[in-house]
Amino acid sequence: MEKILTILNHLIVEQKRDILDPELYSSIEKLTDNLWSNRNKVYTKKTLIGQIPFKTKDGTDGLIKIVINPRLSYIGEMGTKPYLSRDPMDFVMELQPKKYGSKKNLYLTIYHEVMHATDPNLSTKTSMKYLSTYNPLDDKKYWGHPIEFRAITNEFLEALVLEFKLRISRLRISENKKFLTKSLENILNYFKQGTKLSKLSLDVLRRMNDENVLDDRFAKLVADISLEFPQASEFIPEKEEPYFLTYIEKIKNHNPEIWRRFLTMLSKASKEIEEIINEKTI
């Protein structure tokens, strides 16, 4: 029991998003590029296509084997072989090319699963008693659990930071940075106070994983207009609620107490985004 409380206390103390080692980021990006470029390749069985070395949060060496699984019913999952191994060298990430959706979505899926691998609570510092409180078949024990909280919130914040980085790099007019600053503030106020999201903020949240952007040149060209001219988002037709809103708010619905930690992490990530917006010279 004391060990479990120590793990939970460690999670609550952490109040900012995790920044991965630069080499690990590079490995994720290279893997994403490779998988996306080969997304139409036909696989008839589970196929090992590579591996990623990493270190857990507590500094232990680990290894993730990357396997394409054409029979997987969703985009990806992380497991160990042997099952429930506590050795960080035994992680296996399975991915399904038919479910990638977009390159951004593929990157974020890999990032999410890597977050699980780097979490000592799933390897070096875990116990069967702790793992018994985590159950993917039970919403409260899944969406509301600290294990999934770490992966989901860091995935969301990674996507948010990358989307603002992309938009600041694509701006055509320096004065338009003010629209991004206002959108960032709007997104913060939405999560903290329930403020209505602007059309630009909704566009930012949708494009974090390129939700519903067709994989063809013309569709991307049209979708990218708001990247260069933020005010163009006002003319984007109303669509369904962004996937990332539904995704991240599952945590709030199933564990309101830990949600306050997410708001702190979001606030600190916003400072990072503010620096990106203010430092960029167009």
C-alpha cells in the first residue's frame, strides 16, 4: 500500500508536461515518417519493422519493438512480451496502417504509447495490486486512472504546442500573431471557465490531429488557408466537436479531482506557446 501511495503522490506532484529526450523525439519522428510513407504497403501477418531505445522516467534503459499488426481493430496499442513483464526492454508497440487517419494522428499515437513505456508505473515501479486498479474495460478505471492521465494529457499538450508552432511558422503577416495569442487565451478560458470557443480555436483543436482532412493535395490546400491567414477561420463551416475535446474531457468526466492537475499543466504549456509566438520573427 505504501508503494502505491508513493506512486500516486509522484503523479500528483508532477505539474507540467513531460519533455522527452531529443533522441527519443527524433526516433518518433523518423518512425512516423517511415510508417506514413509506407502506409499502403500490404501486410498479411504481424511484422517486426523496427525498434526504439528509450529511458524510463526513472532513468532505466528500455526498448520498444515496433510491430505492424494488420488484424488490429484500432490504430495502436502498447504491451509487453512476456505479458505483464516489469522489464522496460520488453515493450511491444503494435500499429494498424488502415487506422492511421493522418500523419499527425500517427505521430500522436506513437507519442502516446511511448509515454506509457517511459512511465515507471508500468514497469520498474509497478505492482500487481497497482495494475489491478487500471482496467481498459471500465471507463472510470481507464480514463480516470493516473496511467492513462499521463499519456492522454501529454499527448494533448504535445499536439497543442506543435499546432501553434506550425501556425506561427506558416503566418504570412506578422501582425496576425495577435489572432493566435487571442486563440490561445480562448482555449485556456474554455477549459478553465467554460468560455465558448472561437472558430479559430475550434480549427486549432481540429487540426491538432488533422481531424477529417482528406489525404489529397487539394483538400489539404483548402484546409491550410487558416494556417497562413488565421482570420479565414471565420468562414469555415460549422462541424462536429473536435475529437480532442471529447478525448481530453473523458478524464474530467471520470476523475474530476485529477482534472485540476491537467489545468495546471495546460497553463504551463501555454507559457511555452506564448514564448513561441512572441519569439518568432516573420
